[in-house]
Amino acid sequence: MPAAAQPPLVRRSHLLPALAALGCALVLPHFANAYVTEVATTALLYVVLCLGLNIVVGYAGLLDLGYAAFFAVGAYTTGILTSEFGFNFWLTIPVAMAAACLAGVIIGAPTLRLRSDYLAIVTLGFGEIVRIIARNLDITGGASGLVGIERPEILGFKLMQVQHFYYAFLTLALLAVFVCLSVERSRMGRAWFYVRYDEDAAAGIGINRVSAKLQAYMMGAVIASVAGCLYAAKMTAISPESFTFNQSLLILLGVVLGGMGRIPGVVLGAILVALLPEVLRGAGTYRPLVTAVALLAIMLFRPNGLWPDKRG
Amino acid sequence: MTLDLVIQQLVNGLIVGSFYALIALGYSMVFGVIKLLNFAHGDIYMSGAFVGLIVFSFVGVWVGNGWAGVVCALLVSMLAVGLLGVVIERFAYRPMRNAPRLSILITALGASMVLNGTALALTGGRHFAFSTDLGFAGLDVSAVHITYTQIVLVAASILLMAGMQAFVSRTMYGKAMRAVSIDMGASRLMGIDVDRVIALTFFMGSALAAGGGVMAGAYYGSVHFFMGFIMGLKAFTAAVIGGIGSVPGAMLGGLLLGLLEAYGSSLPFVGSEWRDVFVFGALILFLVFKPTGLLGRSVVERV
């Protein structure tokens, strides 16, 4: 296909709002206090995770209920390699990506041939397996987790304060947006769209359904693992409790809330999900119920999310 | 492992397995009719246990904490939670019947979370004691001890399952259920009230889950808002092992899963925490190598 036929990466009408949002994001830590910056950093973490899951759920239409497992793979890879084996933080990222890819193939290759419901329940089981393994092995620190994970250093500058991690996550989020924008309009992205829309028709026009789904699943896994690496570095301590089924649900809620398959929608959803615990701080044990009702209400009344994809 | 231990584990496995079978049966029935994984099934089981506990603590004043109380709790809970299942179907699943698959799955997940979140909000996440005075009296067969409670619970499970099998294979409604599970559109053309059949299936499936929940509560002596999550997964695994959509398959799958767990957790160097890993491992292996399960027809669409 000639290059001229490709639509631009960002439509002109979207360029100005996107740049304005980016500008706000860039200057935010200079105006906000530590608390707001901390919440904003969490929001950016969720932006990355939701964009990753959006590739799996939104683009390829595969319900993954164990997404936090890949996040855990990244966090534990960084944690174990830096604290036990003295690896440099940056070297752990490619290892984590490879590990997530491998885990994605192990779970995805056999199950992506099956109906989507089976995938949902298998990924749920997989998420639990990863959490149970993390709880019961010595190398992962058992139930109490790993502590003393090394902080990353870049050109002699050590990432220490919350602002540093804010910018690190912002960079990662922008990278994730860029990856999503590029794959969305790539040959692979169109294949995912057809597979989600009508599997049989997609097979009819020569798309290999299983490999298309597997690519989406692996790409989502890799993005989550990188987010996990940076998360481990920021927290310096990780435990199995950060990677529960509820974490997977929260990421899914972000994707569904904003609008499956649409990048600005997913970013909005991710930010809302990150703000949710802050807004509902007083709700205590009612928080999961409020989250659940929100999810159900969106599915019933606005099945395409708050900011839906017009492509259908 | 000594022979006694092997036999004791066999007994334990069969007892736990009969619970799993009961829950798996409801899963299978609902799946058979609307081809949807009812994620809320585990939470319906949990709701059943809580309703049972509430009823039990009320009727205990009149009929005591023995069998009479447990049976009252069982029956009331099955009825109430069966109706709850119908309500969930009406408000969460029916509006989505023609929606894309992904939306329905997420809705089911939402329904599950709403039940779970409600239980958490109402109970504050505490464990509640379900203290019966059924005691530990029982039979001793060589070195193996089986309590009367265990015997009665297994018998009750078998009775419920046999009743369900008879209902599905003998009655008109059972016939309608099987027809709807084969082809919903054609059934409607033949004059079957599909909505009513689906509602009935939800009622029965939910009532079975609630029965299992009350029995588990009475057996383990405690009820907790999170008990449904893991049970939902295990029941689904049992249904897959036996062949999802098949009534005898659900029972066989439940028993096999109970045995797998009992023997798995008595292996050396394997803590009870790893038990769940066996379960999910079995689930994945079955889906990969034999997705139709042991007794299932080829209802699994491979797409």
C-alpha cells in the first residue's frame, strides 16, 4: 500500500486537544503537591495497563481476567533480578518482556482456539496460579514479598522522588499510546478488528485467527510487564497482594468505562479508575460494591463506554 | 502413604467432590441453555450460604441447631436464592441476550461483583460461624472415620442431583430446556416460552448452588463473603472435566476434582496452598486436550 493512503497517526481535529492534554500533563508536578502528583503517577500507571489490556479486550475482543498476572511477571522479574542477582534495572526490562511473552504463549497458544468464555475463565485461573506461586516460593519472598528493589539510574541520575517516577510513567504512557496508535492502523490492527467483528468472516478473507489473537495477547502481556518493572522500581517493595483478581478487574473496568477499543476513551477510563479509590476513600467496605454497580450500569446502559469508538 | 490414609483421602475427596458436583451441575445447566458462563454462580453459592445462615439463626430458636434447623435453612435458602437467580437473569442477562459476546461476559462479571460487593458491604468481610450441633459422631470403618454429617450431606447432594436429572429427562419443562439448549430460535417457533424456560433454568441452577452453599456452611462451620470466588472456579473446572452441559458429566467431574484435590494436597512437599494450582492446571490441560470433557458431546465450538 502506498504511504499516502495511510491515514495520519493522529487526526488533525484531535491534534490540538491531544497537545493541550500533554502540555497539562508535562507541567502538572510543578503546580501540584506531592499527594496530587502521587495520584497522578498512579493514574499514569493505570493508563499504561489499560492501554495494554485494551489491545487484548478492545482490539481483539478477548476477555482476559488475569491481566494482573503479566503485571506481576514484570514486577517480580525486576524485583528478583535486581535484589537477588544485582542486575541493572534497565537490563531487567527486556528479560521481563521475554518472560511475559513466554507466559502469554503458554497460556494463549492452547486456549485461544477456544471460545472466548473459556479464555476468560482460563486467564482467571492463570492469574490465581501466578499469585499462588508468588505467595509460596522462596525466591519471590512468599506472602511478605520482596523488599529493597533497586531504584533505576539514568546517565548518573537516580530516580528517587515521586516527580521522577511521574515523568518516567508519563514517558511510558506516551510510548504505550504511540504503540497503540501504530498497531491500530497496521495490518495486524485491522486483522484484530475483523476477528473481533466476525471471526468466521475474518477466516474467510484469509486471516489466521489464532495467530492474530495470540499476537494481541502477547503484545498486551509485554506492555503490562514493562509497567510492572517500573512499578517495582517505584515501590521498591512488592507483594502478591498487589496482583490479585481485583487488580485485573480494576484494569478491565478502566478499559470498559472509557470505551473499549478507543485510545482517548481508555485513557479517560484509566484516570477515572485511578481516582476512584481517592474519591471513595470514605466508603470503606462499600467500595467494591460501588465499583461493581458502576461496571454493571455501564454495560447495561452504555455498553460502548463513556467515550465510545464510532467505528463500531 | 499408608492404605488407611489413601482410603481416608478417598472418602474426603468424594465428600468435597459431591459439593463440587452440585455447584457444577447448576453451572452446566445455565451454560447449556444460554451458552453463557454465569460468573455469578459462585457468588450465588455464597449468597445461599448467607441466607441459610440467617434462616438457621432464626429457626434455631424453635427447632434447635440440629438437623431440623439445617433442613429448614437449606429449603428456605434454595427457594430464596433460586428467586434471586431469576431476578439476576431478568435484569442483568435478559437485556443483553443479543449483545456482543464480550459485553455479556462483562455483564456476568459485573453481576458477580455486585453480589460479592453487597456481601462484603453487609458483613464487613468478617467470617461468620455456622455452628450446628451435628457433632462428629459417625461410623468407623477400619481406621477411616466418616461422620453422620458427611453421610447425610453426600446423600442430600446425590438426591438433589438425581431429582434434577429426572426433571430434565422426564418432564415437559425438562424437554423444553433441552430443546432451548439445542436451538433457541427453533424452540420459540415450536411454541416454547423461551424466556420462561431460561428463568426456570436459572431458578434451578441457583437453587442447587444455594443448597451447596448451605451444606458447605454447615459442614465447614463458617461462612465468608469470598467463599464463592474460588468455588465458582472449581465448579467450572468440574463442569469442564465432566463435559460442560452434561448432567452426569458435572457429577463425575465434581467427584474427580474432589479426589484430585484430596490426593494432591496429601503429596509430600506440597502444601494445601498448592491444591488450587492442581485444580487450575487440570482445567487448562482439559481445555487443551479434551475440551469436550469426559462425558460431553461436542458442544464446545472450536473457533
